[in-house]
Amino acid sequence: MGEKIAAVLDRATSKPGDRSPTSACCSDGKPKPRDRIVATARDMFHQHGFRPVGVEAIAEAAGTNKMTLYRHFGSKDELIVECLKSVAAEAEAQWRVLEARHAGNPRAHLVAWVREAADCVLADGRGCSLANAAVELTEAHHPARRLVELCKSAYRDRMVGLCRSAGIAQAENLADALSLLLEGARVSRQSVGAEGPSAKFVRTAEAMIAAFASEEA
Amino acid sequence: MGEKIAAVLDRATSKPGDRSPTSACCSDGKPKPRDRIVATARDMFHQHGFRPVGVEAIAEAAGTNKMTLYRHFGSKDELIVECLKSVAAEAEAQWRVLEARHAGNPRAHLVAWVREAADCVLADGRGCSLANAAVELTEAHHPARRLVELCKSAYRDRMVGLCRSAGIAQAENLADALSLLLEGARVSRQSVGAEGPSAKFVRTAEAMIAAFASEEA
DNA sequence: CGGTTCTGTTACCGATCAGTAACAAGCCGG
DNA sequence: CCGGCTTGTTACTGATCGGTAACAGAACCG
């Protein structure tokens, strides 16, 4: 472990030579190539997976070219890592929004999380890019693997903290159970479709929360 | 759906010109090339994923060559499908063993399933090859996608049947919940490792079964 | 033995793709 | 207006990989 995710995620969007506070917005509405590339690659990787998407296709879809891409990212793997960082950062931002909205009411936060997670499952047929990366990028020392582990682990910590502050006695057990449910729903959605077991995610998660809540000593 | 899985799976190991009852065992212990190829490819695909494993590597690892491979399989995709069929057939066989062992005691069958599923999760770091295929093979009309959907759907039906015969009132809900847990445990095992949420699979699944069982009207 | 079927070997094609070189054009600050 | 930095363009390399052709040898069965 050792390394804090906060530090890793900080390096996600900001670069040493950063000038503008909005981080690379060419005064007109068009973002700078680097950000366009990350945003485009993130979508394409999410949609089609990592291996089948070529760097040339990414660059073209981002309205630029391969050469510019390689001036910002040393390799395709590096770009992948940057995309995953972007995904993780967005997820953390969403979490914070939810946290702020239900400040002081962790129980409401918990049920809101279930709803939002369900939306996330239903929204698109492809699950979590982080998990997908772990499935697809099997090389033991691929830089993405370490990041995925870090992010998932951090997410788990947040869930445990939320459950704990919601007064759940077995906070870790509930947090892990909910994590498994969500992860399962997302992958099940991909293999059997939206009509399969993933359709029961909300119902099951809510029942589980209720069961754990009624056990407070 | 229309097509029965039984029919699909039947085509898995048997071919039109099948002579020996043991299906391709060269009198000596060494299986015939076709079966060696399927077995080897199945392992390699499972370990490293589908895209990164080349047909040449498979053939060599199976103690044969690419040409012989292409005499038995029209394409790499076809080989992939055959491997997935083999995986599904093996899973179904294991299910039947469990079913026979706990014949007449579906409740014991259910808890045995949890244990075996947990072993399966812990055994190797890579999850279910079928689910992995759905994640990795994103082309909408890839032949493997249809098979995966079929198999997962069939597995779900078996689970529902088991829960029902175990006297669970909300059999479908429990079956889906357990499916989500297992699927989630397997993918979580890949992303965060064995110490993550997947470690709680048995505990959670058993608690869930108990909860559903106590609700019989 | 003779013929057929299955297998091994080698060499090859064509396509895709990550990554690089070299040069021209634009933008922006001083 | 000038000089540096970023971007665009084109062309290229080298490697990998799916799939095929053609021929030679082995096993099997009548």
C-alpha cells in the first residue's frame, strides 16, 4: 500500500506546467488536445475495451493525431492509466456530491448510493472500467492493475466508513456485501443482460441494508 | 430463446465423425490433437484472456501446430466458442455431481453450492471464463456473446429451481441475489485481490440463505 | 499391401498496430 | 516582429498475428 490515492488522483488531471485554473481550456470552449484525448479515450476504452481500441483511432476521434498523442503520453499503457485515473476521480467526485447532499444523514446517503449505483448499472451495458481493466489487462505487472487495486480498495474504505457512521454494527460486512452485489450486477448486466439477476440489485441491496440495520446492538 | 442449451452443449465435445466411445483417445493415453487444443486453449484463454493469446502459441502449447488447429476450427473465434462450451459443460457436470450427492436434500445442496462456489473463487485469481468473455469480447455480434448469455441464463434457471425445491418462498430473488454475489466475488477477486470483499462471500451467502429461508410462509 | 485420412513442417500473405522521424504550420508571449 | 512552444501532416519501421498453400510423412483400415 503505502501510497495515498489522493496523491495518485491528484496527478490525474494536473500536469507540472499547468497555467490556467480551469486546466487547459483554450479560452474558447475547445479544450486542449491532451484533455480531449483523455476524454475520448476514456469513452472508447469503456465502450470497446482496451486492446481493440487503437491509438490512431483515439487520436482521430479526439480531433487530433497520433503524434500529438504521443507527445503527451509515453505509451498506450500510460494513456490507459491516465484514463482510469480520470474515471476514478469522477467516481470520487460523485461520491462527494452524494456525501454533501446527505450531510449528517448517513442512512439517507446509503440508500441514495444504492439508487445511484443502480442507475450506473442500468445506464450502459458495460460495467465499471476499473473492473473491466482488471479482467482484460492480465499482465501481472501492468501499471493499470496497481491503480485498479488502489481505487477499489479506497472505494471499499469509503463504503465501510459510510456504513459505520450510519450506525451499522457489522459495517465491514455490509460494505463488502454491497460491494459484491454492485460488482456482480455490473458484470451480470454485461453477460446476461438487463433482464437477468442485475435487475434485482436495488431490491436486494435495500433488503440487505435493512437486515444489517436491524442488528445494531 | 428457442434454442435449448442441452443441444448447444451436446455439440461441444462430440463431432459428426466420432468413433471411439471415449471420444478421441488414441488407444495410448495421449488424446487426439483436437481435444488437446481445446483443453490447452481453454486454460490459456482463462489465464491470459482471449485477445492476447495467439493461435500459434496455443497450437505449440498443445504439442501440435497452427495448421492442424485450423483443420479443426474455422477461426480463432470458433475455437473460443468451443472452449466456452467446454467450460459450460464442465460447470454443468459439476452441478450434476452436487445434485446427485445431495439428492432429496436441496437445502444441503444449496449450502454445498456456496462452499464449492467459494472454492472456485479462491482457486484461481481469474474469475469465470464466460463472464470474462462477455467483458473482453465486446463486438456486439461475436458468437461467444450469445453462448455466454445462454449459459448464464441456464445457470440462473438451475439456481431458481434449486431454491424453489429447497422451499424458499422468494426463490427467484434468492437465486438472483446469490448469482450477483458470486459474480461479484469473482470479479472483485480479480481487481482487489483475495483479501478484499470477495473474502466475505461465504459468510454473506449463508446469511442470505438463512434470511430467505426464515421467510417461508 | 494400398489407399485414405490425419498430422507435421515450412513458408508465405496481408492486415493491423504501437511507436518514431522529420518537417511545416500555427499560436502566443515578450 | 521575432523566437519558442505546441500542434498538424506524412511517411515509415518493426513486430505481431490470423489465416492459407503446398508438400511430406505417419497412422489406420480394408
